[in-house]
Amino acid sequence: MHKLMLLFRRPDDVDGFEQRWSHEFVPRAEKMPGIRRVTVSRIHGGPSGAAELHLVHEFFFDDADSLQRALTSPEGTEAGKALMDVAANFVSLCFAEHLEEDRAPADRAR
């Protein structure tokens, strides 16, 4: 699988960002063709305390070609414009190949 990762740094106005992200960006982004899975992670900190990141939003696709088709589709273009309106100054976008394995909990592995 391949994924589009949106890494949002903590905005000055968290509540305003959350409202705009969920009402302006998310409905458009979820219309992109070929999405297989979506995850959202709200960052609560790290080993040394506060973290610069606020939110990670991931869109999973079958392969790199499907991801590219989604981004260049009319729906992807509209979502990209909404994203830039909402968070241009504090979002980073990354493409990643994604591999995943389920594992038994350590206490049951024996």
C-alpha cells in the first residue's frame, strides 16, 4: 500500500483549525477516488513532553499510481485547495510506502 501523510504542526488557534479542517477539508478529501483506508492521530506529546505536531491524517491507497490519480483528480484538486486554505503555513505532506503486520501481544507470544 501507499499513503499520503498530512503532518500538521500545532496551530496558534487549535479550535479554529479543528473546525476548518473537519468542515472544509475532510469532506472534500474523503471524496478522492481510490481511498482504501483513512487514519487520524491527534498528538498528545512525546517522551520529552510537548510535541510540535498536532495531528497526523493519513490516506491509504492500493499503490503509488492510485495515490497520484487521486491527487490529480478533480476531487483531489479541490481537496488540495481546501487544505492550503486551512493549513498552508503549518502542514507538511509526505508520500510513503506502507507495510503493516499484526502481532500477538508479547505476553501471549510464548
